[in-house]
Amino acid sequence: MVSLDVPIVLALNSGSSSLKFGLYRVGRSPPEVLFSGEADLAGGGAGRFRVDDPRGAALVRETASFTDQHRAIVRIGKFLTERQMPVPTAVGHRVVHGGPQLRRHCLMDESVLRQLEAATPFAPLHIPPALAVIRFAQDHFRGIPQAACFDTAFHADLPDVARVLPIARDLQREGVQRYGFHGLSCESIVRQLAIDAPRRLIIAHLGNGASVTAVRDGRSIDTSMGLTPTGGVIMGTRSGDLDPGVLAYLMREKSLDAAGLEELVNHRSGLLGISGISSDMRHLHEAASSEPDARLAIGMFCSSVAKQVAAMITVLDGVDVIVFTGGIGENDGKTRATICGRLAWMGIKLDDARNGSGSDPISDPASRCLVRVLAPREEEQIARHTCALLSDGFGS
């Protein structure tokens, strides 16, 4: 191992409609954020480019038409130059799915990229955009090491009872199994809890994508998402778990092929499909007083999450702490209250005032377990892993 001079890591967290980023000095713990931001990839001039300083004060606020991730990366590079920011030592990428072969964070080379391309059938909606971001970053930040940080890595050691899917063994051997996602978010929650980390922890990452994970002694032992990020609880536009017979029916009676099924369960289902109004919980709350389908969507979402939390309590033989995170988990007190209300039977009780303001913790002192609200720090986790990989790479 060699000593690196205060590594500077640019963390890129790409999603379907945005690119979050942050520049970190990783010579201390926690890593020091130099700036953070987000590029909204909406086209037609409707996008936004935001950059904040370490205290959250605005450095840049502008409208922009980012038709793809390449333009967003170019704008990030321009910001680095304009503000005379340190040149990154490395660039770290969040990669949602690495397939069966890539289960640990790693430095990028052509072999890794080929394995990612080969894993496309496991996540055809996620891997191609991730590869595009990686290629764009390699092109713009030439000669700078790039790292892949996988959301599946946190769940790589799931016990067989959670990992194995109840299908034919030959398919299991081909990698059809439970992978689990939101791993970087879960890691960041475990790290934030640090010495206060409980033995039995449930993390409810609730946003446009949503999952519930059971963590024992800092390790994932079960999680709601499965082979892909489509499974588990109801989400913004994703169905979550479905009777497999529904898919067979749609293929047989509606002549849907694989692409049509993927488009349906990923983009026209979930809150949007139930309500016919929106995939955004904020809009559904606004419409709920006059729109029965909006109320139904909210109720089904809360019931879906509460059932998964109850299942994870069973997996853990109880629970010490429940953490809400993600956009809905952090900001929607009404939804948190409804979910926890469905769990009152096991002694979970919220402090209404604290829950309304999102003041951590939000549980009542009489609650059987602690209930907390924490923001995920995925970009910080990317920076940590990239720095560690860089050190190992230079030391090998």
C-alpha cells in the first residue's frame, strides 16, 4: 500500500432523470465535501443545474437543457475549471446492477466494462445508461482512474434463505437470484449510526424507487427487491411484487413481449398506475381530498411498506431501530405516520410533533423501538469506496 496525498474523488450518482454529484477530499473521516449538486436531465430547456457549497448554500442555480448525461458531465467539468476546484484523483460511479459476476466494488478497466455489458440482460433499463455515464466520464476526465460502486454489493452475502429464488436450479446457477439494491444508501445509514448501530435494524428507503432491508449486526440479511429493482414494495412507476400469472396473462391475452412487459411494470405501474394521476407522492397528497384513486394509491403504498417492515421484523426476530430515508422517507411525515400506524400492534409509536417536523428521532419515548429519519449519503459512500480501491490499486 502506498500513501496517497489527500485523494480528491468526484462521485457520480446517475439515475434515470438526474445525475447527482459531489467532490470529496477523502483524507479524513467523514470525507470532506467540497461541493455537491444535481443535474436534472429533463430536455426542452426545462432542466436544472444546481451546485451547493459544503454548508448547503447555493453556488450555481441555472436552467439547462441536458438531453443526455454527456452534457451534464461536461457542465460539471466546466464548473470544476471555473471555480478552480482541485482536479479529481479518481471518479467513482454508482452502478445499480453488476449482474452475477460483479458483486464487489472495483476499479474500471476494459474487462470490467465487458462484464457490465454482458450483465445487461439482468438490468436492461439500468446498465446501458450506467455504461454511457462511465464512457462519457472516461472521455472527459482522461487518464483518471474510474471506479464502479455497486448497489448490489451490500447484499452480496445474503443468506441462502433470502438469496435463492423458488425456481428451477438450472436458472439459479445462471444467476437468477435475489440481488437487492439501494446498497449504497443502506451502507451510509449503517455508517451514520456508527457506535449506536443496533443489532436489529430495518431501513426503509422510500423514494421513486423503494425498498425495505433487514440488517443484523451491520450486514444485510434480507431485502425486498429481488433480481431487479422492479420487485418488492409498490413504487412511483414500478409495480413491485406481482403474481407471476399476471405476466403470463398479459403475454397470452394482450400479446405483450418482454419489452412491453418491462415498459408496463417499470413505467406505467405503481403509484402512477393505481392513481392515473401521478407517480409523485406530493401530488397525490394534494389530490387525495377529491380523488379516490389518489387516496387508494397512497393507502396501497403505505400498506405495502408496512407489510414488508413486518416481514423484516420476523426475519430479525424483532427490531431495535427503524430508519426512514429517501425522498419520501425523509420528507413525508403523513406517509411515515400511516406506515407506523399500521405497525402499532407491535408497539411502534411516533411523536406526532417530531414526526411532523422530521426531527430525528421521530418515535415517542414509549415506542417499543426507536424510529429515525436520516438522509442517505450515497455520494459520500462512493467517495469512500473509490479512495479505498485507488489505494489498493496503487498498492498492488
